[in-house]
Amino acid sequence: MRTRRVLTFALVLTLAGAAAIAASRGARSPVEFVFVDAPTWRPGGQWPAFWTEHYRMAGRIRPLLFWISRDNVGLARIVWRRGPADALAYELLIGTDPDLAPQRLNRWGYIAEEIDGRDGRLLGIISKSEERSVGEVRSGRDDDGRRHAFSVIRATVRGGRSDATQWTEQTTDNLALHDVDQVLAAVEHPPANAERHQEAVRAGMQPGFLAAVAELIDRSVRAHRRSPASVDALTNVPVPYAYADARHDLSLRSHASRRQLLDDRLVTTIDGKFETRDRSTGKKTRFEVGYGRDGCLAGIPVSIKYEPRWWLRVELVREPPAAASLPTPDADSPSETPYP
């Protein structure tokens, strides 16, 4: 049975400036906000939510020789949705919170992915930013001046074909992650001048990034439950996936297990070191994910680390259930684990 695991990394790549000035002042308490029910046009919006995880964002910068850290500058949340048979959908909202981040830094993104066998749908929204140094982030520099612009991608994989649409959505207000419903309403209908791409998706290729990560985490957990030889055999095995009009390979450079204290319990987690490669350019991107091996944490990401710049590190840490500040959809419905 196909895995139901997913990773919050998908949009950490877009937050290169998210924590770069986080050391300038102390953090405050998280702000609660309500996440609206998904409309049916959104990937997975036609299916009910049944599981939610929350994460806290921290950042480290290195302006000269030493790292400076600051906790609690933003947040993330994943929502699991279940469709018929083994169909699944994931929603990820992630970014800095202007009420928490220094200088009210506002960088965030949203992704929804629906996976039904070989077919799938994707929606990605990312606030645009061009900062390439600590100085540019501190000064709020934006090369093209579009402070209220979002990059949008919508893609469908069906019948072995990928149909992707990409455009930039301009907004009159500087909308934050609390305003995600307003942005979603604005991008429901692509403009006439949106870029469109069609590509073939061969058999065995996952229809999205989240699906590829889910498969690899699932295989890693199963390998650790079997034997050390199975763990070694999975290292550097590529999992191909389609993302819009691009083709990629995702692999694990290593995935060692260790014991750590989580939710006041000593549990076994796996430190996965991932690498994704763009087939057309050969460009590689590396990131790290810690995920549980057993029980209710099996396959659940508990930490994500990424270094988008030599001077910047971003980390997401799973919040204990009692500390979660974002209300979940269908909160009155019975809880069920997303894993078999």
C-alpha cells in the first residue's frame, strides 16, 4: 500500500530570506489564525482532512565568522486529506509571521498536492523575493520592486501527460500567510497571458515532489525495520518525479537512525539526508529531514534543515500536539493516524 507520508520541505526552498534578520530582536508568542476549508478546485479540496502537524521556524545567519540564531520567527502546518481508495492530498502552509519576525519580514508559501495513482494535481504559491545577501535582506531590497507579487504554478498530471500553468499574481496589499484565503481566491483562474507547458510523464515517475518524498521516506522507514543491509541498499537510489515542466530525481545520501527525546518520550528517529537533481540542468539541492521510525511518529517529519545560502540556515521543528497554535480543519471529527 502506497505511503501516506509527506514532508514540509517543499517550500522551505522559497524562504531564503525568511530568517536572515531573525537575530535582531526577541521572538513573541505565535499568533492563531483560521485556515479556511479547501474549495473543490484546489488539489484535494474535495476530500476531508484527517490529520494535521504544526512546526516552528528558526533561523541562523552568519554575517561574518560566527553563526547567530533566533527561534520562533515563523511557522508551518501540514494537513493530510484522504480520497477514495489510496488517493491522498497534502496541504502545506509555511513562512515567516510578520508579527513574530524582525522588521515584520513577510516571506511565505503554500502548496497543495493531490495524488491518485499515477495522476495528480499541484498548486504552488510563493511570495517573490530576490535577496542574495544579509545586507539585502536587512534593507528589504527587491530587485524588481514587486513587493506584493506571488509566483503561482498549477499543474495536472493525467494519462502520462503533465499540463502546467505558471504566472505572477500581483496584489494591492502586502498579504501575509494569515491572508492565504485571499491569495487563493485571487489565483483560482489563471490569466490569459500565463505560461503553459506540456510534457510526457513516463511510467514509474511520481506526479509531484511531495509524492516522491513520501515514497522515499516510506521506503526508508521500512528498510530500517528490516535490516542494516536494506538501509544500505536504499542509499543513492533515485526516485523520479515531475514538477511542472521539469523532471527530477530524488535520493537519500544517507539515513542513519538515532534515539532522541520527543513529546517526553524516548523514540527512534531517522536522519535523512536528501538530494534532488534537475535532469535538464544537473543542478543539485540538498536538505535534511528527521522523521520517526515507529508508532504514531512513523514517517512523520520532526525536523527539517536547509541551507539556501552559505550565510543562512533554516530549520523547522515539530511542535508537540499541546503547543500547536493553528486550529485544524474538522477539529470536531474523530482523530485517526495517517499511517497503517
